[in-house]
Amino acid sequence: MLYYLIELEGLFSPLRLFQYISFRTLGAAATAFIVSLLIAPRLIKHLRIINFGEQKEDNRVEGLDKHNKVGTPSMGGLMIIIAAAGSTLLWAIPTNMYVLLTLGTFCLMGLIGFADDYLKIKRKNGLSAKVKFSAQLVWAGIVFAVLWSVPDLQARTRDLMVPFFKNPILDMGLIGGFIFMVIVLVGASNAVNLTDGLDGLAISCSNSVVMAYLLLTYVAGNYNFAQYLQVPFVLGTGELTVFCGALLGAGLGFLWYNCHPAKIFMGDTGSLAIGGAIAMLAILTKQELLLIIIGGVFVIEAASVVIQSSYFKYTKRRYGKGIRVFKCAPLHHHFEFVEKERALEQNRKPELVETVIVTRFWILSIIFALIGIATLKIR
């Protein structure tokens, strides 16, 4: 909304700054960060009062010197959604279609996650996978219909862009385009959800991915940069840069309270919302497959679960006994088990490895993001 202050620049010339995406992105990031810091203490206190916290210890890594997570407030994704959405509406052009679609996805995925978190706490069982997928499928259909209804965007919706190629390599058509969108949306949201297992892990990796797409949305919405780097120019997607700034600011504010030892967890409320938002950023900028590189940590974490589950079922069916590839999945728990076994072999107390694992995964996430950005020059 602050964008419209440029209409008053005749009365006060510095107001023309609000026309620049870069200025509004910085403003959105700062606003979201401050808002998240301000609302976090009250949210944490309220969630503790109503007992909306972690209900049980993860016994898969029993024996490690970890702080007790039972009772730690969950649903911290609410502060991310409130801070990021509010800041975006304040600093971005609120009528921009791409901003509305991304905000809608962000909030709807957060709502699905909230329902899942709520049911886990109150009824011990969250939403079924079928219900989650159905809700995501319906929303993907709405987004696809909106994009398809705009003649200039139909070709973009059908096109399949591949990293290192400056032109689309395939026209997926109506059905193929929709299926591809569903895969990206469902895959990204659930990959972030699977990564959320250690203090600060999911949000730190998400911040790296959001930073990368902050640059990509700015490039995609700027004709000169898009032509120079030979990436699809999508008029209006530059406003998504403001959303990225807001989400990054909110993510950093959440990390302030989520770093080890965590005072609050994002829960499915946050992980599904962030994953859905990242997916929409990739879809709207036509950089869907690049997300595999930029979100490399999420891909590895999700792949470890798929490999573990698939191989266990295969060996159980073939040999009558399931065999695990990893000591535990997702992959971050595998490394916790490795440390536990080393400690037992050396007759010592397991070290506090949670912070070490998170830091190293964050480093990998930054490297993947940099590699993804670097591909813009290799076409």
C-alpha cells in the first residue's frame, strides 16, 4: 500500500523512493523482521498457556545430549505468516496478480499445516495424507486456472524451462502443465516439511532458498536483466521480490527464537507455508527445475526418506526382512545416529551434534543457492 505514496511526490519528493522495488524490498524485510521479533514472545507465552507444544520426544535419537523438546511451543509458523503477509501487503502493490497468488498459496498451505498441527495436539492424529493432497490439488487447480485464463501467460504455463537452456525445451500442454505444477507445489511443500527436524534447520535452509529467488524474481521482472541473462521475462513478477524480502525478514526473525535451543517450532504451519511459497516463486518465474539445485538440501532430505522407505519395503517383500539404507531418515537424523554410535564405541558421552549438523546443512544450502544463481550465466 505504501507504493501509492508516490502519487504525493509532488508535495514531498523523497516519496518517489516507493516506486523502486529495491527500496520496498528492504523495507519489507526490515518490517517483517521487527514484527516477528515483537510478536514472538507473546505468541510463545500464549502457546504455552494453551499447551500447544511438542507432545513427545523423538525416541529415534534417544541417548543424545539434547535439550528436552517436549512442551516447546509449536505452530510458530503463525508468526512467519503474520509477519511476512502483513509486510508484503504494506510494501508491495496489493493488486499485483503474482503477489496475490503467492500470498494465497502461502496462507492456504499454512492453514493446512495449522489444521494438521492442531489435530496432532488435540486428537494425537493429524490430517491424513489424502486430505492434505486433496487440498493442495484443489488450490493448484485454482492457480493453474487463473494463469491459464490470461492469454499472455498460457504459453508460459505450458513451457518447460530447463537450467542451462535459454529457451523452453517442451510444450507440456494443458494436462502436462497442470500435473507439473501439482508436482512442484506438493513436492516443495513436503520437502521443507521433512527437513524440519532440528532446531533452526528448516528455516535456515529456507532463508538461503528465498534469498536466491529474491534475486531471480528481480531478474525475471526486469526486462533488461532478463534479456541480458536470457531468462524468461514475466512482466509484474518483480513485485515478488518484495514478498521474498518480507519472507526473508520473517524467517530471520523466526530463526532468532528457533536456533538451538529452540524456544518455538514452526510446525507444519510454517513448513508447508514456506514450501508452498517457494514453489510458487519457482512456478511464476519459470524456474521450477532450478529449484532442484537451489533447494538441494530439501531434495536430499526428501530423497533420503523415499530411498529409505522404498528399499525397506522392497527388501522386506523379497527377503522377508526389511533393510535400511540409512540409520534413520530424514538424513539429518542419520548423522545423529552416527555420532551416537561413535560415542558408544569410544566409551564417551555423545556430543551435542545438533548445532553442528544444522550449521553444515546451512552451509550446503548456501552453496546450492549460489550454484543455482550461477546457472543464469551458463546458457
